[in-house]
Amino acid sequence: MKKLGENRFNVAGISYGGYVTYKIGEMYPNEVEKIVIVSSGICYTEEQKNEHLEKLGKSPKDFLVPQNPQDLRHLLDFSMYRANWLKMLPGFFLQHAIDAVLKENGKQKKEILEYLINREPVPEHGNLSRETLIIWGDRDSVFPVKYAYELQRHLEPIAKVQVINGAGHALNFDAPIAMNNHIISFLQN
């Protein structure tokens, strides 16, 4: 951002991007003005993580890095509540999307998953010093909405939670207008 001539900026991230956003907020407290974290299980405990991984029924790498259209449809089913149209795309289209993503980023996606699975829990007291908006879908099956409130408690008093009804983990697909309106309102105030 400094190379672009921006000394102050806002950061936002969805899911894994929320972890990145949190880290940027920690590393650059003087440059970051506001933070938006969407559907990101930053504060889950080791016990919660193991319980959640058991529910998947397969390894996170196999689940989150799909190899075929059936795997991708299963992932879409798990992460979306409303965006059914994506699940109806033809298999050849889904396979093309999988091949494009894995060809470019397959190794990195697996490394990110390894990090997320094996990472240490976040310290008990928040390291962020900027006002933070936490947005979550009430139907999120990747990171249940209780994680939003755990993150809020972790960051008190600088964080507030906004829950979007009828939306899953992929808020940018399930409720993009509501999500964007919350972000814009937060950043403008």
C-alpha cells in the first residue's frame, strides 16, 4: 500500500482472508483504520477444531480442495445456503474451474490448509487496536455463528457483530448486497 502512496487504509477478508486481515491489523496498527472480518473462525479452540474436523467425515484437504465436480458440489452445499444456482452448473464447467484453480494455486491452497489446521489458537486478549466489524451468516456450517461472538468477545470493546439471516459461509454469494451494505455503512461512519 505504501508503494501505491497509501499510508492509511481499511482491510477486509472473507474466511481465510479474515485470518490474513487479522494479521495485517496486528502488523500494521498505525496504517489500518478499520477492519472487516467475514465468516472467519479465528478464535476457535483446539477442541472445537477437532470436533469440526470430525463432522466433515473426510480430511480437510480432500474436502476443501476438490478434485472433481462431485467434490465441488459437496463443498458448495456445505458453504452456501442460498446460492443454489452454482450447484446446478454442468460437471465439465465445474471441472474446468477446479483445474484452473488447482493449476495456479493448488500447492498454496494445501499449504494454507495445513497452516489453518495446525495453527496455534489466538491469544486470549485481542491484538487488534482498530474498530472491527464482524459479519456472519446465521446458516454458516463452516464456522457456526457462535464463532462470531467469540471473536467479538476476544476483541472487546472495539468489535461489533452483524449477522445476516438466511445466509451461509459464502456471504459474497448468499447475500452479497446485504454484506456490502454493512461494510459500506461501517466504513463510512
